[in-house]
Amino acid sequence: MARKDYSQLAKDIVALVGGKENIENLIHCITRLRFYLKDESLAQTAKIKALNGVIDVQKASDQYQFVIGNQVTAVYDEIIKLIGSEFDDEEKASSTAAADKPKPQENLSLWENVKKKFSELIGVITAAMSPIIGALAASGILKGILAILTMPQLGELVSPTSTFYTVINAVSDSVFYFLPILVGYTAAKRLKGDPILTAIVGGVLVHPTLVALNGKSLLKIGGLQFPMVNYTYSIFPMILAAWLVAKLAKWVKSWLPGYLQIIFTPLIVIAVTSAITLYITGTTIIWLSKGLANVIQWLLLSSGWLSGLVIGGLYQVLVIFGLHWGILPLLANDIATTGHSYLNAILSTTMVAQGAAVLAVAIKTKKTDLKEISFGGAISAFCGVTEPAIYGVNLKFKQVFISGLLGSAAGGFVTGLLHGNMFGFAGSWIGFASFLDPKNPSDLSNLWIFILSSAVATIVPFIATYTWGYNDKMVPGEGMAKPVSPAKK
């Protein structure tokens, strides 16, 4: 199939936002273009929404956002061709937005300060994880496929002792093994620290000689011992380390002569941050992280079908209010510390259900534009990204969204009842390989649970939408503006 030409859409968008001279910067995420405009009043929102190829328009966090869907990168590239590569500057956009924001009010109450700090913390964690989630999902799928190839039921197509297995396993495992380096880099960018120095600290934590010391005592003071822990797959220790790097580097530069900074700032920052992380904060956070993951696991196993029903039924409601961003760190920690996640297995069905609901619209409607948007939303949801489905169709026809909730509750019920487990980040139908345990590829129990629960999460909302949730006489509402991620604030 030939690549669709988005040059005309790009020209229309640029003209309707007030022209090139009204654009400060432009960035994009998985499904949206994010404009920083000099004067938002010049943008013709109604005409932009009417463009073929634009799903919706929202204003949030000093950004003028266009929901495009899966083709956002292609549209973005065409716009950059028109306005010039100098507008493609995320750091400049972020700093400009920060400079334009009004300063927060002083004399906040204790509770307001707590909420503000907690929101900032979630923002940093989400910003650190968001750029990596796609790579984690892809690597998880690859690990699952490798598990399939080594299944005894298939005659062990690939031997676990072969060179091929070793190479592919290294490819699939590298993002997990070196996760502290990646998290450190992305967290430092959010915290306005030095990404390279922070990544080096992450490299210290996963250096093979230190990994080999796992469980051994690093330091003993009186009767108190500081054991070495394994930081591969870890997240939270590096986020705190990124904060320490940012603060320490700023402090060192405040008193160190300029001619000494190029060498001694990295020396001091790397040495001090590495020591604090290894001997104090890292060990403590690893213990707390494992405890948190174990508590979540215990709650989900104890409540079984009830947790699956409630979480499955309500998760996408959290999404439309932006509250799901608080779950991302828990999910990432869950998989990073235990290697699996009962919670993610339940959440996987919610993506399937919203995709099945919008698929029913695509098949039933005779409206060409709606059919195209709905098919695109369904494919995207079955690949683990529900934004085009939810904000493009399902929320505008609210009974479609409710049908999706019924399906995800049913799918979550089955997953929770059977204690379905997941070993990777990739969810929905495309994430089938994430339900195979790489350490025990012969165990197909979780794969069968995934197939059963996903089938339920597909059939229930499809039937509900087709028979009750949608018909062509329905008038679409305005839907609901997508809440901005804390990572973008």
C-alpha cells in the first residue's frame, strides 16, 4: 500500500493555527501534535476539528494539541518540512512554556503543598518511564516469542544453549538489564540535570563487577551492614539518583572555579551520587519497591475475580480523567522487581475491550469518515494504544464507551478469577507473547487465560455496541478532552 500524502493536511493545519509566524515550537507524542503557539486566539479550532485526518483538538498545559492517531509522525514530518527544522526543539518548547507559566501562588497550605509535591513526583516518574515503555513492550514481546521457539511442545525449535538463542536473548533483555541507565537519562532531562552524568551513575549500578557482588556486604559500621543489591531491572533508585545529580551539579558549579568545572564537576557528582545510591538510598528503595510489588500481588491474588471485575471495569474511566498516570509507576515497578504482573494482565483486557467496541462501530456505520477513524482506532487499540479509539469515537458516542467498560469488566473478571499473569509490558491482542513465562516456556496456562479473557473482552463489547451502543442516527457529542500526562506538565 502506498504511503498516504499528508502534505495538504500539513498546509491546512499550519494555516489554521495562524501561520508559521504564530508557531513557537512543535513536538509530538504517540498520537498527538503539540503546538506551542504565540497567540492561541488566532487558531481556528472549529475549522481544524473539521479537517479530514484530525480526530480532535484540545488545549492543555500551554499546548494546543491535535489528536491525529497512528499517523501523527507522518503529519508531523510534513509540517516540519513546511515551517523548518528550527521549530523541532522539545527542550526549547519546554523552557518556553515554563517561562510563560504564571508563578505558583505563595503561602500554600500544608495539604496543597503535599498534593503539589506528589503531582510533581508522579510527573517525574512518568516522564522517566514514558519514553522507554515502547522499548520495554517490544522487548517483552521478543522475549515471549523466544519462549515460544524453545517450547518442548513445538519440538524446541531453538535450543537454549545455541548461539542464536544467546544473541536474541541479549537483544530482548538489554533494555531491562540496562534500565537504570535509560531511566537515569530520561529522568535527568525532566529534572533539567545532566543526562550523561546521570546515565554514568546508572552504568555504575549495573556494572558486571558490582552485579556479581549481589548479597555481599559493601560496608559494615558497628553491627549495621550495607549489602549490595542487584540494580538491573530497577527504576526508583535511579530516579532519586537523577535528582541528586541535578542538585549536586548545581551546587558544585556554584562554588567551583570555572576553569576546574569541566573535570572536577563530573568527578565529584559521579563519585558522591554513586556512593550515596550504593550505600544508602539504593538499598532502601529496592527493599521498599519489592515490598510494594509484593503487596499489590497479594491484594490481587486475595481478591481474585473481584479485583479483576472492579479494575477491569473502572480502569478506562481513570484514563479519561488522567488518573491512570499514577498507576504507571506501580506497573513498571511490579514488572521490574518481580518479573511479572497480575495487574498488567487485567489492564490488558481493557485495551482489547475498547478496541472491540470501536470495531463494532466501524463495521456497522455507513459513514465513510467514521468508518475510517473507527477501523484505525480498533487496530491501534488491539496494538495497545487506545487513545484514537477513546477520544476519536467511543467517548463521543458514550454508549460505545460504556459497552467497552462492560467488556473490560467481563475480561478482567475472567483474568482475576483464573489468576492470569503477565511477564511483559505489551498488552492487548498484540501482547500475547507477554503471557508466556520466559523462564518456563512449557507452561501455557497464562497464555490460555489470556486467550479466554481477551476473547470475552472482544465478544461482549462488540455485541453490546452493535446491538445497543451505536447506530448511524446518533449524534456525536463533544467527547472529553484528553488529560495531559504529568510527564508533559
